[in-house]
Amino acid sequence: MNADNQKLIQILSGNITSEYIFKQQQYISNIIPEIKPMIGMQQNNPNHCYTVWEHTVYSMIFVTDNIILRLTMLFHDIAKPYCYTQDENGIGHFYGHPKYSSNIAAQILKRLEFDNAILDIVCKLIFYHDAQIPSKAVSVKRWLNKLGEEHFKMLITVKKADIKAQSHSVQEQKLEQLKKLEQKLTEVIQKSHCFSKKDLVITGYDLIQLGIPQGKEIGRILTLLVYHINQNHIQNEKQQLLQTAKNIYFHNHNI
């Protein structure tokens, strides 16, 4: 771990304030020059009343003292200066900025020698921070399968902080939508707990006992079983799963 890494963690840790981060702006932008174009950049969008850098700073104070969340907010809009376009009405847009911000964040985190576990989740949260997630059980289950419960809850925290650092006129409706998503998440978790292959009541060994050969096919079928459970086609019950697995395998292989 290098000195810049340790100093950045120190700056981002604890009960930070926006005033404190603004005072550290020079140092942060020196070790992370990719931040400099964000400073003073107007967004020209009704969703935003702050510059890109101001929005970033305010969003950081709305997450808990967790280095993954703080790094996510620090970098979540870092690509906006490179993605900026204006429409015929002079409204600013930042199409594709989550993907490019995730890529830039990965380069910075590697340069600062953060470990791969932190890099992976920070970049994933940045990549999905602007995703539209309907507050429906099927959608929630799909995202739980994609991220897992802990990281999905982190993503909701990130989205909430992002909204709180936007124009006050748009916050109420967006936060209300996010509240509905949180409620649906709680409901889904209480009713079901099969969001990934490890949550299945059967394993790859059970499929091998059915005559399905070891290899990629096992993983593919287990993934499909999770999908069918989350689509409410079947229950996470051993005999149903084994029968469905047999149907999938033998149908695909015309046996």
C-alpha cells in the first residue's frame, strides 16, 4: 500500500464534511489528476444544481464511513467531463458516463494499489449507479442474483446519496421511488432466499448423480435453476430442481 493510498483512505474516512473535502481538493486532485476537469464544470441539467465536483463532494457525505462507498461516490461521475453533450435546448447530458467512470476508476485504483476486492466492487457499483431498477419482485430477484444481497443494498445506498446531492426539486420523487425499491427488497428477502447458485438446495454433485457430466454444463444448469426459481416457475425444492435439471439437460441433448 503506497503513501497516496493511505492518505486518500485517511481523508475519506470518519465523519467527513463537505468543507473538509473542499479543503483537501488540491491534494486529492494532485494524486488523482483525472478529477481536475470535474472542478468548476457546470452540468446544465435540471437534475443538477451543483458542478460535477460539488455534486461528488456532497454525495460522499451522504454515505456511511465505509471506504468502498466513499470511493464509489468519489469516482461515480469522474467521466462526466468526457461524456458531456448538449441538446438543441442547451440541456447537458452525460450518456454512457457510468461505464466510462467505472473504467477510469479501475485505472486509478490500480495505480493507487488498492486490492482487487475493493476495485471490483467499487467499479461494479459505479457501473450500475445510474441503472433504472423497477420496484418489482422479479427485477429485485434478478439484481440480487447479479450482485448478492450485501452489494445490492450498497447500490441502493449509492443511488440514495447520488439523489441527495442533486437538485432539491427532483429529490422527493426519486427518493420515494427508491424507498419503494427498498421495501420490495425487504419483502423479497423475507419470502425467498435463492438469489445465486450457492442458495440452491442441490449442488453440482446432485446433477452428476443424474448422469450429467462434470464441466461447464453443470454451472449452466444451476444458473438456469436459479433463474426459474426467481421467475416463480419452480420452488427451491430438491425433487423439483432435479426434475427440471433433467428436463433441461436431456432436452438440450435430445436424449
